[in-house]
Amino acid sequence: MTADDVVGQLSDGMTIGIGGWGSRRKPMDLVKAIARSDLKGLTVVSYGGPDVGLLCATGKVEHLVFGFVSLDSIPLEPHFRKARQAGRIHITELDEGMLRLGLQAAAWGVPFLPTRAGLGSGVLQAAPDIRTVTCPYTDAELVAMPALHLDAALIHVHRADARGNGQILSPDPFFDDLFAAAADKTFLSTEQVGLELEHGVHTVVVDRMFTRGVVHAPGGAWFTECIPDYPRDEELQRAYAAAAKTPEAWAAFAGEHL
């Protein structure tokens, strides 16, 4: 498939999960294709980075479910911050572990999973729709993290085969396998497509049973890092962040890079 083919499989109002973590191995080619499209009213679920910021800046996000939104070397994503401060997006702000369990619940097909994460913090005040339950064995109060079912998941991997298996070679796979399992359909972008994958079966993180399509996209995570293939482009990331300062700066950046 191409990135535009993937966008053609999406529709207004969908819930879309985006893999990666902060400014690391984000499927930026696919995200940029959404940013260029007519899609609107999306719910985005992400351990957020420039994927979230770019979709906020282009008016695609109606609801954001997130554990954080950061550019890593730039702590707070400025395009996300502008959208949130202006009240342009509805948010569900979660503990990072709660987000993981929401994906796991969707992957397992259960309505919620119990956790202590979020207790004793402001998370439940920030997300009042999330309820607590009493353990039937110990009577302990636990957070009932609801399943985060996704209509589609977008993931960038280092290698993929034509059958849709996705291989991640960086030290941390993050939770891309859960994004895939929690989604009705998963689309991979990949640095390389091959007939056979190497480096051992333990590096195959996304199973072909979840994959609807594969996009051959060398540099498809740029400007985020995709170690060991390439590091983050810090100069371009700084320019992206600086473009949030004025509409004119954003228009110039978007005109060149979208």
C-alpha cells in the first residue's frame, strides 16, 4: 500500500491509535498523509509526540487519549499545548500504565482491567468517567481502566515482510503490539520490506494476523528517531516546535514539510 491508500481506509470520527513513544519511531509518513487529508473529528490514542502535535495543528483531532505528549529533547509538545490551551480538543489524560492496560483490555476483548495506577493522584479527577471497583477477593478499591478499542492502528517498524509481520530492532518495542491487537485493522509503515525476516523471532512484535496493509516507507519515522536505522533530526524538530509560535511560521513549515 501507499500512505494515501491507508488514509483511504480511514473515515471521519474514527478512533486511531498511533504507536511509538514521544519522538521515537512514530509513523510520521502515515501521520502526514492524514494531516494532508480531509479527515476530521478523530479520536487519537497515543503515547504522544509530534504525531499528536501535527494532527492538532492541522485540525484533525477532536478527542485525545494520552499518557503524555512530549518531543523528548523538547519536554512539552508546543502544537499540542496550543490546541489544549485554546480548548480545541477534548482530552482524556491517563497514567501511562492505565493507557497500557486500556489497550490490553481491548486486545483481550474484556471491558476493563483492574489496576492500582491512578489511585491517590489527580488522574481520576481529570478523567471522571473512569470508575473504581471493589476486588471480590480482598475488598480493595481498584481503578477499572476501560478498554481502549481502536478502529485502526498506525505503527512504524524497522522491517516487515509481505505477509504483514512487523519487526522492531530498537531496544524498546514500546507497546506497539498492544496497539495492533486492540485495533480492528493495523497498518504498518516500514523501513524495509523483505521476503524473510532476520534477527530472531523475538524481534517480530506485530503479528501478521493483525495487519491489514504494509507501506514501504524508508525514513518513514523522520524526524523522530528510528534506532538503529537513524537518530532523531534535532534541527528539524526544533524548527517544527518553533513553527508553533505564529500562524505564519506554521504555514511556512507546513508548506515545506507536508
